[in-house]
Amino acid sequence: MRILLTNDDGLHAAGLAALRRALASLGEVSVVVPMRECSAGGHAISTASALPVREAPLAGGLAHVVDGTPADCVKLALSEILPAPPDLVVSGINHGANVGICVLYSGTVSAALEGAIAGIPSFAVSALLRDGFSPPFDAIARRFARLAADILDRGARPGVVYNVNFPDRHPAKARPVRWTPQSRTVPFHDHYVRRLDPRGRPYYWLKEHPALEKAEPDTDVSCLRRGHVTVTPLTCDLTHHDLLRAAAAARRDGGRHGTTS
Ligand code: MN
């Protein structure tokens, strides 16, 4: 099996190296990653700048390092860098959970979505951070590789991102895997820190930390908080299907529900 591995934390992230080592048990791993950290960079692609690529050593092999975004990395890998299409795209292990509304900001999830857009089974994998806790990335990566193999054995669906999150404990102590919907809550507190630059001009820096308390039950956020490993299948389609069905029903009934056609 050919695997494309990427992330949004850049070449030097511990989660990336751990995942490369663990995924070698599943197949041949090619790494294409952004040069800089692109966390919370979303699904941006570069259309107004060049995309320089260089090679760098990573965990006993080579990685392609792109001066671009996570989505750039996957697009470029699929169309130019890899000699053949991969069977699987994996993005991670992100330093920080990607649950609830975070998936919309996440470069990790967006890179995996780029694989899904290309019709390739894709995984995003992230680890919840907490003050005083360093995720054991090698153990998490090995546990993820077994989970991914199980999902692939049962037939991973193309066009879907399996968004996997690990709780803030050793995976041997994690509660069982839960398949959950995405929470609609914002699972972090954030605020802007105001400082002055050396010339006395103000600047702001967004500071955030996890806040998982307020989520709906049995969602990715609440299950992760309770110590489960979570799997949430995501698609690119943001359509509100219930509202479409209601609009279609209103048209059939000759109703006036605000539809324009
Ligand atoms: Mn990140």
C-alpha cells in the first residue's frame, strides 16, 4: 500500500516523525509537508506565489518540504511529486485536538480533505494537549496504525475523512474507540494578547486553550473529554440537507417558505 503522509505542524513536529515510523508497518510512506507551521490555516491554497520544494531527512527517510500550505502539499504530491497515486492519505499527528468547530480551522483536517476530494481514503489524526501532559506520540501513532488498518480492512470509503482524535492520556489507558458526530461547539477559550512592538506600535496574538466542557453529549468533543479515542467521518459537503428537503417539500405544497425557485 502507498501512503501519503502530511501535517500542518511542519517538518520538525514530533507527531509527524512518530507517524512515519508507525505507518511503515502498513506500507510505503511518502512525506510531503509544509515548511512552516500552518496550524489553524484552514484549507488555503497558494495561487499568487511560487511553491518551492526541497528534500530533507525525516525519521530514517526523506521528506519533501513545500513552502506552502497543507492543502498545497497534498495537491502538489498527487499531481507532481508522487510517481503514482497513493492508496491512503494521512495527516498528523497534530499537536492539539481537532474536534467540534476546530475542524473548520484545521490545516490537518484540510490536508486530509484534499485527499478525500481526490477520491482517496483519508485520515486526519490529532492528539489532545493539556498543560503538564506531553502526548506519547510513538504509542499514539502505533495505536492509530492499528485503528486505520481495521477501518481499511472493513472498506474505507473514498471521499471521506476519518477524523481521529486521541485523549490526553497514554493510548493504553484511553477508553474505547467511539464513532461520533462532530460537535457544533467551539472547544476552546481564546483571547487576544495585546503587546507593543519595539517601535511602540500595538500588535495582537491569539492565545487559546482547550475547553471541552460545554459540548452536546455523545459528540467528538464530549467523548474526547471523557477519555475516548474518537472517529468522526467528515465530508466536504457543508449542505444543510434537512433544510433542502424542507424547501423541496414547501415547493411541492405550493408553500411560501422563502425559496426563490
Ligand atoms: Mn497543527
